[in-house]
Amino acid sequence: MAKAAKTAIKTKDAKAAAEAKNWTKVIRAVRSPKTGAYTFKEAIVHKDKIKEFLAQK
């Protein structure tokens, strides 16, 4: 199924497909000060803003 979806993106709108490649899913581990357990923060971030996202506390 993934192959069909990939093909559909290329054939429908090449400009939108090219823009979609500029975005990245970033997952950051955050430690809870209360319990010490890790939780994960996920975000879809533009490739130019990845370092800023990871630098946040």
C-alpha cells in the first residue's frame, strides 16, 4: 500500500510533493523532574528549524 501512496503524491501535484520533503518528524526525549521518567515530544518541523526545536527545554 505504501508504494501506491508514494506514486499518488508524485502524480497529483509535483510542487506539493517537493514542499513536503522539506518537513521532518522530530522526536525528543524529555525527562520528568518529578519522577525521572522519560516522555517523548513529537513534532513535524521544517528542516531549517530542527536545531531550534531540539534546543528547547
